[in-house]
Amino acid sequence: MNDKIIGKLKILADAAKYDVSCSSSGGKRKNENKGLGNAEGMGICHSYTEDGRCVSLLKILLTNFCIYDCAYCVTRKSNDVQRAAFTVQEVVDLTINFYRRNYIEGLFLSSGIFKDADYTMERLVRVARKLRQEEKFNGYIHLKTIPGASEELIKEAGLYADRLSVNIELPSEQSLQSLAPEKNYAEILMPMDSIKNQLVQAKEEVKLFKAAPKFAPAGQSTQLIVGATSESDRQILQLSDQLYKGYSLKRVYYSGYVPVSTDSRLSIITEPPIIRENRIYQADWLMRFYGFDVKEILDEANPNLDLDIDPKLGWALRNRHFFPLEINTADYEMILRVPGIGVKSAKKIVSARRFAPLHFDHLRQMGVVLKRAKYFITCQTKSLQRQDFDSEQLRRRILFGEGSVRSALLTQQLDLFRKVG
């Protein structure tokens, strides 16, 4: 690898780090013609499959030249940064060489917009086409879809890529117009809708013809930036809910805003809101895997997530009337809502209790976190913990520990305030 390519790689790999919407989960592309690589169950960034395995992807931009001037973006045209651009063949060669050295298992390719959307998208598609057809590469490929690109290019991209993504970036049209006036929601949602329709059509064709070409078998995803604008967590999660239901997205990724500009239109923050980002991911998980509606997680009275506790515990503390839950008779859907009980543990509980009544030792062996769950459940009407704590007392006990000095002092202070009041 020559110095020129290494220089480009440093610039364009660093610029790609702000896009978090990459994951190889869901890829099912098999190596059936003795080509290179295999995306079966897999995907130099680290990502994770749905079963928790870590995979590596070459994550780069085709170029960081861009015709847009989005205030939140490090590659915006007015930003004074070093610019670079790969040729199509250079990206192909990098991917194959890195794969042969066992550095990567796939490619995540995005790009700044140079000239126009179709010009950029056509080059992204050419990279994927060359890898599949000329190099016989069967590893994972994730392509970023450029808003405004033609439907024909998007359709072709889906024939070569395992996953496509279109980044919305900002959680409202108002914020997008303020920080990225050259963009609009209609232009972003149009390719999302096109990808959704192509996915449905491809599934129907496979039912009729087993050899029908697959279209983006790992689906589509998007990214939302958290903290660059003033939207509440509720607004962010409501948009995610609409995207999951309306566009059949596999994932919505959340990226805590990294301050890269002093633009007055941006929220003033000194460091990325990592904890907030994590809480939003947890809430997103509740919607996708635990049966929660976004209205249950946040409402007008509680528009933002509690940064000190996870959203599942927050819901349980606000809905104490559902608890304690008798673990031997409760519905699976309600067991999922108990803090400290995950999907796997809930399934084990429902399966095991058909053969014998469960005790707390059984739950511990199943992976239940009893430090939390004990406040919300009973086993054969027996409890490990008093159930008469109010929500505030219970919150402190979970946060600071049952016997902590801080918890005791806070309890005394609260009792004093109540007496004074």
C-alpha cells in the first residue's frame, strides 16, 4: 500500500467515524461460487451481530468533499479540513487486500456528496458491483444511500449490498431546515420508502422463484443525532417508532453529537451526551424487543429519560400498581416488564414453570438480576423484600444500595421535608 493511499485512508476513515449506523447483523449472503469472503452470520470498525458477536468492517468515505454545508457535519463545504477522494478501484483494492490479511469481514461505505446525488450514488454502486462481479467477494457490504439519488440506482445498490441506510440525522424537519437548509425530509424519506417497497417485492419474488435475486437481505437502517438540537427524547423516540412501523427499518442508530463546530445554530455542549445516547438506545430496545409503546416510556409529563436509571426501571417506578408480580402465574408480556428480567430469562421462566413451581434460586440460575427484580416480584406469594416502599424510596435503594449511608440520609431528609410540608 503506497503512501498516497495511506494518506487518503487516514483522512477518509477518520471522517467516517461520525456515522454510527453500521452493523452486519442480518446478513445471509452465502459463498456458493468459491469466491472471497462470506457474510453468513457476520459482517476497520467494530460492530456487533444480533447474537452479540463482534465483527470488523472497513468503514470509510468514498470522499469527504461535499456540496452541502450542514452545520453539524465535519465534512461540510465551509469547514477547513483536509480533503481527499478514493477512486472506485482504490476502494475495491483496499477491501480485497484488507480481507485477505484477515483485517476485516466486510465493507461500510459512505460518502460526501460531490457534484450531485446521482453522481455520488453511481460511484458507490460501482464499488459494490466490482466487488461482487469482478472480485467474487461474498463478504458483508453496507452502502449509504444518497438522498435524491434515482430509484434505479437505489434498486441496483440493493442487489449488491447486504444493507442500505439513509441517514435522517436530525429529529425534526424544523431542525433540518435550520442546520441543513439544502436538505429536506421528503428527499430523505423517498429512498427509504423505495427501499421498503423493493424489500417487499423481493420477498414476494423469492416465494415464487427461489433463484430470484435478493434485495438488501439485511434490510435498511438510519441514524439520528442526539444533542445537536433541542428535541426531547420523546420526540426522538416518536420519530423512531414511526420509522420502524412505516418503513420497516431494521435499526435506528443514535449518535451523541460530537462538537465539531462553533456555529451559533447548534446547541452549546462541551462533550458528546454519551449517557443520554445510551438511555435512548435502551428505550429503543424496549420498543423493539419488550413490547413497550413509545407512549408508555415517555409522555408530556416526562419528555426526557432519567439519566440515572434505565427506562425500564423508570416505567416500573411510575406504574407500581402492576406490582408485585407473581412469577409463577404472570403473563410473559408482563414478566418482560420486570426490571432485572431480560428476554432470555423471561422465556426460561415461562418454559420452566410448566413443570414445577419456581423459587428465587431458580430465577437466579436463569440469569434474573434479583437485586432489582426482588422489589417487583413474588414466588408462590413469597417475597425477598418488603413491597411497601414508595417509588422514591425504592429508586434510592436501587441506586445507592439497601444499606448505604447516602440512601439512609436521603430517606431521613425526605421524611423531614414531608413533616415540614
